Amino acid sequence: MSLPVATVDRWEAATGGLLVEGYGMTESSPVALGNPIGPSRRPGTVGVPFPSTEIRVVDPADPENDVALGETGELLLRGPQVFQGYWNRPADTAETLLDGGWLRTGDIASVSPDGFVTIVDRLKEIIITGGFNVSPSEVEDVLVGHPDIEAAAVVALPKPRGGEDVAAAIVVRDGVDLSADAVRDFCKTRLAAYKVPRRVIVVDDLPRSLIGKVLRREVRERLMS
């Protein structure tokens, strides 16, 4: 997950040190990108490729097709730290490692003109509604900007007749009575219509990992049940 800039600012104010973000995965051993350790770092991004590491941002449906600079797409990696494949899993290896040694990360990202990479979302968590792609993180950022919403998780829920709805599970602040219509009205002024949650469910808490990351899969399972 991307690290909120507000978290970086709070941590650095409390400690007097730097909180420097990077990026990697098991298949890249694990480090592939990182922010400079100093004033030139850029909070909210995962920095730039490590030495001898190359990146591409491609159309997830056609990884041979690179997207334009600044647009979002699936992040690909190539470098000496990229693994050679999964043990005894040739089908998974063929799906993940492309010709030329490019690793499909499954993460949606964008690259700034000066090369800093921003992680937007996991590809498998992108919501497809009415033919449009919706980033859960974008909708969550808007929701937590509401003064009465403490936390939010956005997931896809199936429509009765097929397709997906944008659904939001929200935790409201103590003593607040917040209606779903009020939440949607707030979102309508900040998001395109197709990104506004069709369903808003108030919950007591959100499931999180040991490092505090909201577990969207568990949120979806709870809402489905």
C-alpha cells in the first residue's frame, strides 16, 4: 500500500528523522525502487528504480503496450534482483515473467516526468463498474476527508444482474449519525459519478493487518455475508 503523506509528516515531526519509502516484492528479492535518503525524497511516491533496474508501465490487458508518461497502468520490473521463476510452477511463472525478463507486479502505478513512481492500487482490487475502472484508494481518500468519517474501505460488490457496484464500509466518529445519502452527496462533489459508492455501510471497525493495513478482501467477505 502507498504510505499517506500525513503519516510521513506526523512521524517525522515526532522523531526528527526521515521516513523513506521504497517498493519491492518477494519476486524482486525484494527491493526494486526507493526514495533518496535526504531532502530530495518525495513522500507519497516509492521513489525511483534502484541501479541496474528498469521499469515500464503498461496496459494490464496488453502488457506489450506501454501507456503514456503520467498515465496509470501495471508496473513491470526488470533487473538482477528479479527471480527466475516459481519452483515447479511453470504456468504461474509464464503468467508472471514475460519475454525479456519483465516481471508483472500486479500493481497499478504512474511515473512522473522526472521518474518518481506512485503506486495507485493493486490490479486485482480495481473495481470495474459500467465499463469504467475505479481505484478504491482514490475513493477512500475522498471518504476519509469527510469530517465525520474516521476510516473507510472501498470494495466491489456484485450487482444482482451482473457487474460490480462500488461499495464503501465506513467507520464514523463517536456520537455521529451519518446517513448513506449524506456520504454520497459529499462524494458527488469530489468524484466522477461512476466512482461514487452505490452502497455505503457503517461498520464498527475495519479488519487490519499487523502493520495497520486495511484488509479489503476481509471487508468484502464481511459485506457479502
